[in-house]
Amino acid sequence: MLRVVLIDDERLALIQLESTLRALGSTIVTATYTNPLLAMSEAAGWEADIIFLDIDMPGLNGMEAAKQLEECCPGSAVVFVSAHNTFALEAFEVSAQDYLLKPVSRDRLSRTLQRIRSRKVNQEQTDKPDSLLIRCFNAIQFERGGVPIRDFRWRTSKAQELFAFLLYHQDRIVVKDKLIELLWPEVSFKRASTHLYTAIYQIRQSLKRADIGLVISNASVGEGYMLESGDTQIDAVLWEEGVVSLDPVDDHNVAEHEELLKLYTGDFLGDYEYLWAESERQRLRNLSLQHATELADYYIVKDNITKAVSTYQRIIELHPYYEPGYLALMEFYNRLGELSFVQEQYEKLRSLLWRDLKLAPSAKVERWYANWKRLYT
């Protein structure tokens, strides 16, 4: 639960915000103030995760209050709440975590809480020298305190897939019958049960040897298993929470969107041919493509061609069959006068589609390229 303090000289606004927070059920409102001067005098004892602060208050301006809070409450996230958006730029200059307009909607407030909660968890993990992170983009890898655990070994490929499946269903019971059907469908039930027991034992031993404190418990009176994640972080989960909680790209959060683009390094369990993971793989891939193209569109609107080009280069690196990405790069390179790069992108797309899919580029790409060739050859 997040500990929250509310400061607003309008009592009705305080009541409404507190009511909305209580309805969301993920916070504890530890103090409310209508007098900002009194609030500042007591701030050092709050230990708050979030401070919701009105800007236009008598006696002490919210901006000045925020500067004081940076000193006396360095671990607290400040969120400004105002009836006007005229102070937004100034608010972010004093390290505000968010800027909400009154009346604050429940959905908007929920996104703010989720974002701050994710940052808090990430920071806590960073601060712990023994914190465990499991990477699932491309291959399964373990990190402790930001350092890869390189001596980890799986005994068998079945043990690795079993762990991956339990990880995908983290903190949920997976019945034995489902695991047997997935991993040993052509083996007798008795023999498959032995294989399952052996694989679970191998996983537990591998985790123990690497000093990885994950627990795989027998659940449902021995009829299933559950991977207890505890405070372990998973990169795919952290990435998706970040994408979902962030507002659309703007001048204030573009850096966070760029960091999320870097975090998505490849498909979910992409190095393994697990058919059961394909739907999740495709779902995250689509979310990644949507997020990256929104970031590229932002740079196009800002006429930042260099950033737009680098973003689209990243897009086709992660999504090599995404034709609109190649077409966008061809158009950008043409605007920059880099004609050889236009040719290179077209040839790259054409060769890839034919080699892997026995397809030609779409009619839209072919028309654009044909028109371009008539102008420049």
C-alpha cells in the first residue's frame, strides 16, 4: 500500500480526492491539510510515498512547497493537482512526478498510482544488492543486483521449458495433468509423472546451486505446482506495466518512453520454439510495435527526423517484416538526400520477404519505389 498525504486549501477538493483514492483501494491516506504552512511544519515526519499538492494556495505557493518537500521528503513523489494547466511546465522543472487537472478522474489517478508504484518497486530492487531479475525477452536469464548470473545451467531442455511455463503462470497453481500433457503427451501417465517429478527436482537443484531463492511449491494437495515469485522482478512484466501506465508521448515523458523502447530487446521467450508461448509472444510484440510507432509519430510531429529515423531503425530490427517501417525509412532518407540508403532499405525488404516468405513487397511500397526511381535514375 502506498502512503499518501494530501494538501489543498479547498476542503471539498480534498474530500473528493481522498474518496477516489479510497475507491481505488491501493493507498493509505495518512494525513490531509488545508493549511500549507502547517503541512510544511509537519512534513519531516510523514514518511509518505506520494504527496498530492495543490498549486494555487494562500500563504504558500505549491511550487515553493514542492521545493521545500524535495529537501525534507526526498523519498516522496510529488504530484501536483490544479484546476489549470498553465503551471505544467514549471511543475516538471521542480521534479514533479505528475500533473493532474481537477476534477481528477479515477482512471487518470489509477495510472498515476500504477506508474509511481512501478518506479518505487524498481528503485527498491535497484537499491537491494541481492535483488533478483528474470529476463524473458529472447532467452531466460537471471540477474542479481544488476549482474548476470552466468554459471546457471539447466539439466535438460524439458526442465528449462517446465520452468518457463511455471514462470509464465507465476503465483498460480498449474495442475500436473496440464504439465504432463504439455511436455510428455506421448508417454504413459505413470512414466510421465516420473519425468515431471524428476524435472521439478532438477529445477530446484539448479536454482539452489545458483543461490536463486525462488520456490516451486507443491500445491493443491500435491496435484499441482506453483512458482512463488516473491519480490523477484520479471522484465516482461515491468516493461508492460510501464507501457500501460504511461500517458501518450509528450514533452514531459518522452525520455521514459525511450527507456521502455530500450527495455524491449526481443520476443517473449523468442529463442525457444515453445508453441504454448506464441499467443503471449504475439500480444507483447503487437504492444511493442504500437508503442514504438507512437514514439516515432511523436518525433515526426516534432520534425525531429534524426530521432524518427533511429526509432524506425529500432522498429524494423525488432519487427523485420513490418513494411511500413521500411517505407518510413525510405521516405526519411529521401528527405535527407541519402539516396543510397533509400535503395538499401528497399533491397533489404525485398530480399528478406522473398527469402523467408516467398513474397514481394506490397503494392504501396512498390508504387512509392517506382515513382522514386523515375525521379532519381
